[in-house]
Amino acid sequence: MAWNLDIKGVLHPFSALKQGFKRPHTLNYPLEKRQDVPGYRGFHVNSLIGCVGCGNCQDICMNEAIDMIEPLAEINPKNASGLVPRIDYGRCCWCGLCADVCGPGSLRLAGDAIYVGPDADSFLYMPRDE
């Protein structure tokens, strides 16, 4: 039985060295930010002046991630219920149905979605005002 030297098999692992000279595909996050993508579904933004407190967003949410609570800031005088939505990001799947069903168009999804917190209760997120 003759022994055959497989040149391709010996040299192929060294082809990985060319990757060391290419630009990385990742970002140096704290120093570099990613570009905004149009239509990206990030955190919720609610114009409290436009919100009428109808609760359609709470009704349409299939994950029951939205509940209506007392507002912390000044709200629309036409808000009949006196309540505004609060989103539980532990349950939210960012489907965007709440923003689609919002009658006055006060609730929308912004482009940023980076949030880190040590406390699980901090993910009960009161949509920030524009």
C-alpha cells in the first residue's frame, strides 16, 4: 500500500490566515453605533399629548404585554380614561400591532432597542414622550 501526500489537505487549514487581514464584520459598540434602518421596530414612543387612552393597544396585544396605568406626566385633556399604556418588554415580541391600531397615531416604534438593566421590574417600560 502506497502512501499519498494530500497537499490540498495539508495546506487548506492555512487558508484561514487570510481572514486576519480582512475588516471585521462587527462594531466596536460603545465607540461605534449602528446605522438606523428605516422601519426597524425598537422601543415604543408615545406622544402623551396625542394619546386618548382608548386601550386599543392593550386589547390587540396578543402577549398581554400592555396594560393601562396612571400617567406620570401631563396628558391629553381629551384622554377620557386618564390612563396611558405601559409595555412589559419581557413579554413584548415587537410585532407592531399596537402601533398599527393606535387611532390617533400617538404610539409608534422607534429605531433604538438597546436597554440593559439589573432589575427585572425595569423592563416594565413607560413609553417615553417624543
